[in-house]
Amino acid sequence: MKTPEPIELTLDAAEVGERIDRVLSARALGLSRSQLQILIAEGRVLIEGRPARASERVRGPSHVRIEPLPPPPSAAAPEDIPLEILFEDPHLVVIVKAAGMVVHPAPGHAGGTLVNALRYHRELTDLEQETPERPGIVHRLDKDTSGVMVVAKSVPAREGLIAQFKEHDLEREYVAIVVGVPKSNATLDTWHGRHPRDRKRFTTKLDKGKRAVTHLKLLERLHGATLVSCTLETGRTHQIRVHLAEHGFPVLADSLYGKPSRDLRLASAEALIGHQALHARVLGFVHPVTGEPVRFTAEPPAEFQRALESLRD
């Protein structure tokens, strides 16, 4: 990513006597007063060719050159990792995340993430300076959950998508293979929060927390299991996995909220899929820049399909 071009401007007589940082922050430069103070301290604000002082006041009409800081190095180095792209325009890209891929760098996952792949295939330059470790990331899927994700490429897209996720104004439908046979379709409406004794887990068994709502629909009965659809009304961390497990129907092969199956066919299906049987199949939203409704669908990956077929009678 290149360093932004220097900003050139002229101070006028009406600004004489004012502090230079205050004068410049009042201009529509996209720089706050604190940012300008940092640039002044580093000698990057020049008045008639000499570095400005922090407390300096405007003496008269003069030429100012502001040299922006170079962009910070990204925490995610570009990596040539294949990406399945469903849609792309100047503002956003919609991809199918593979199971096993972490969304952005984190302790223990410095590389091999979706952000590493995106930085190789696409430039997210508008967002690199603000969030270099996760540019454009507005939502996440768990490492071992596959499916449709949207990533912002511009600031307007990011802000618009964040607002829709905050207001839950999106269509999000997942499919899962769960152990057991739920009796009927249901709406799971609970509190949701961090487990009091295990910080890696979340739970619904709380007296207070954030509200979590999942609409459960039965799709197909299988051997000792059920194919279900889960539509999110809210989007809490691990929401579907917690709701299903704590209502007695854990996601197949979920190592955190479930346990290894004793049934041989279920155990074989777990081995076939190799990760939790949860896939984000549908993502629909209003395009944050064009205002057009968009909807993207991706069917579960091959290993999910193999596990599913193995459990059909």
C-alpha cells in the first residue's frame, strides 16, 4: 500500500493569530487535531518549507505542506490461498469461507487466515490504516464453520454493513447436521453470554445477558441425527452451536459443545466431515452503497455432503 500524497494548501489573512493545529483541523482535510499534532511533532507539517511547531500561530498568508504518515504494516501478510468469490464490486466482496480457515490473524493464527488470502487477491486500501489486522471484516464465522461471508472494500460499505449487522437487518440461514431428532420446528429465544467457568464457551443458562434468537426448522431425519435449518434473528458468538447443544441436539462433530458419538455410523460421519457440521448457506442484505437488495447462496462443501449421505437410510 502506497503512502498517501502530500496535502498542499495556503493559509489566508483571516487565520492570522490562530494556532496552526487548530487552523488545519478546521479545514476539510480528513485529519483530526490530535492527528495533526502527531504529524507536527514528527516534522511532517511544513510552513514555507520549514517544520511547524506545535504551539505555532499563523503569522500571515503562507504555504503549508502536510506529509501523511506511511500506512502501518498489516498484521496479515499476503498469502496465495485460493478463494471462492461469489460477487465483487468496488465496495464489497462476497466469498465462501472454507472450514478450517480463521477469519483474521489472532494469537496462535498468525497466517493462513481469510485476511491473508484477501490481501493477496484484493486491495483493501481504504481500510488498511484504520484496522490493518482485519481490514473490511464486519462479521465472522467460526474457524470450523464454512459458508458465505461479506467483506467491505470501502469505508461507506463497512459502515453500512456494520449498521445492518447491529440492527439484525440481514437474512442469515445456516444448515447443520445435529445429533438426535428434535420433535418439531421451534424458535429458541434465550439469554446468551460467556460461560462462567469456561472462557472458551458460551451458554444460555444465565439470569441475564444478550438476547439470542434462532429459528429452527427440521429438513430431513437421518440415522440418529437430523438435517436442520437455522435462521438467525440475532448473531451472537457460537449462537447456533450453543442453542442446539443446550436444547439437547449438538452439532455433529462439534468438539467444544458436543462429544464423540458412540454410534458407529455417527462416528463414521464425524470422521468423514472432520469438523463441526455447520454451514452458512444464505446471506442476504441491502447493498450498503447502491441500496439494492442482494442475496447469496452456497451449498455445503463436499465433506459435509459425504457425512450427510452416510447417515441417510
